[in-house]
Amino acid sequence: MNSFVLLPVTITNDYTLMTRQVRKQSAVGSSRELAPSEIQFADSTDYLLGGLLTLKNGRIDKYQFDEGYCKAAKVSNTSQDNFTFYYYNRDHLGNVRQVAKATRSKNGTIVQTMDYYPFGARLCDGTTDSNVQSRRYNGKEFDQMHGLNAYDYGARQYNPVLARWDRVDPLCEKYYSISPYVYCTNNPVNAIDPDGRIVYLRYRGENGKIVQFAFDPQNQQNIPNNSFVRDFVSAYNYNIENGGGENMFNAANDPNREYFVADANIYNPEKRGTAYDPQYGERIIKWESRKGLRFDGDKRQSPATRLEHEFDHAVDDARNGNAHRLRRREPAGPFVNKEEQRVIEGTESKTARANGEDIRRHHHGSVYDVKSSTSTEENWKFIRSLLNFVNGALQAQ
């Protein structure tokens, strides 16, 4: 006869305000709070760098990169680690179908294979080890701790067997005809749900068509090779790292609202310019990513600071729509209206000061070409080419 004693398990999951898991810890012992001497077994996993770097019990375990990950293994009798590289083979939805271990041969070795039902439940795991790593459907981490068996999408947990989320869609009020618990409007074959927090970037692609990209501040590795998108990412990081950009940060991490940043150059010349321009229920910011602002002689602000100015308008409109519109209509002398005064004296000044730029006391200025989205330095190369063009045209007359 065998006797078993089942000890309670304590599980702690910590998340940041941006719904990114930063620590997972479990302990086995009594159900009351344990003293260190009473803990029979403890295990912790820490997630750093937005989840890219994983520590197991305080030691480096894994580093994720765009095409795979690097796995650490302790060298016996030393404090050093050996690192092995693994690479993903994904399908069109980002599902990890195979994991290949880098070897000295050209082909490598397949160490994990996975197939899925349409909604993400595993169909089969082939003949190789299915537990090599936990990133699977849509490239999301599959959490199996104590039978949870759910994918961690950041804002929500997804159960692939039920094909349902564990909580309502933060944007459900925009789509009344769709259940707030369904995954991708019940169409998982050609759609994915990144995480529910969305700032869309709109720009003109290589084929001349307008392209839309969903920016995720916690996953900046898979951005398109487009100058406007990269200018936006540079401006976002520049503002926030310097201590400004609070409205850009709030918009990018708001689970309940969508914002759109459009390249001002995709509009007709008379409609271009950096401005908050809501249309058809969308909060649209038109942005000139290489145009700085000059005022009061030669005082300057970068495109990054100008972008934070417009994000302040957009975020305030989303949160305080009626008050926002009333301030727009109320005159305020050199600021034009009360809304511009609020932004200029508030986050624009804070971000400009954090970026080491000049402060405005009015709503005036002229634009000029700069070297980058984070610079106030004039782009003389562009100016010289323009002058050469004008000079050539005059000589041809």
C-alpha cells in the first residue's frame, strides 16, 4: 500500500503595468506563509528586456532574438556557461513549426517539430522532443505550469482548446457584433492578435501602396525596413529614455484605445504637416519625421518633440473628449487656443527640456529639414541639393 501526501503549491506571477510578465515563482510547503527554513523546494523564472532574456533561479537560461534563441548550459565544475543557438522555422502566422539546433554541419539538427489545429491546440509533435522550448502558436509562450496550458499574449491569456480568451477584449466596444472572448473574430487561418495594445503606423511601401504596421513597444526587433517606421521608433525611444514622451508611452501601452501615426508625405501637399487630425472616428497623427521646428530666431525643436506634442492632443481627446474640444474653441492669445497652451506649457516643454531643446512660449514657428527624427541639426545636404536644382533651373532659362 502506498501513501501520498499532497503539499500545497504557492505560485506567484508578477507583471508590469504594461502587462508583461517579469517574474514567475513557485514554492512547495505549508499553505500558510513560509519561513525560509520551511520551503522544501523553490523555483523562479525572471523575464528581463521585455521578455527576451530569461533567468532560471538567478542564472541566465535563454536569450530570444528574431529568428530563434540562444540557450545557456553550465559547464560542470566552473562558473562559466556554454551557449547553443537554435533557429525557428515559422509559417505565415508566426507559428513555430520546427526548431533547428545549430551544428557544425550546414543543415543543423531538427530538435522540435510542431503542428497545430487552426485555433492553436497542438495536433502532433512529430518524433522529436516537444518540450525543447515553449514558444509555439503565433510565437507566443505556452504556459503549462500546473495544467494552465494557455498562451501568454501579454494583455490576455488564450486557451487554444476552448478557442477563447480568459478575459474580454479591451477594444470590444468598437466591435459590438463580435463576442469579446473569441480569438481573431473566429478566423485564425489568416489573422493573428498580437496583444491588444495598438499604435498603427501608416506609410507608403515600396510598391507605392499605403502600408499599415502595428507598433509594439516591447517587441521592436521585427520592424519593417522603412525610414518612416524607423524614424518613429527612434523618436519613441529617444523621448522616453531622456525622461519625456509620456503621452507616446501612454498611447503605445493603452489596452483600450487605438492610435494612428501617418507619414505626412502620403497626403496631398496642401494637407501635409505635423498635426493631430482625427477622421472618421480614428485618432490620426500626421507627422513629418524629418522636419524640425524653428522659432524666436534660431531656437529649435526636433521632430521627436513635435511628435510628443501631437500625441498629447490625441491622448487627451481620447480620455477627455468634451473638455478637449471646448479648449480647442477657447482663444488663448499667442497660444491660439487653450488646448495648445495646455500642451505647450505641459508635455511639450517637459519633453523639449528632457531632450536638451528650446522652450516655446507661443504656438508659432517654421519647419526646416533635419538630419534625423531626433535631431535639431539642419540637413545641409538636402538644402544644397535644393539650391543646386534651383540654380540649374535658372541657368536653363
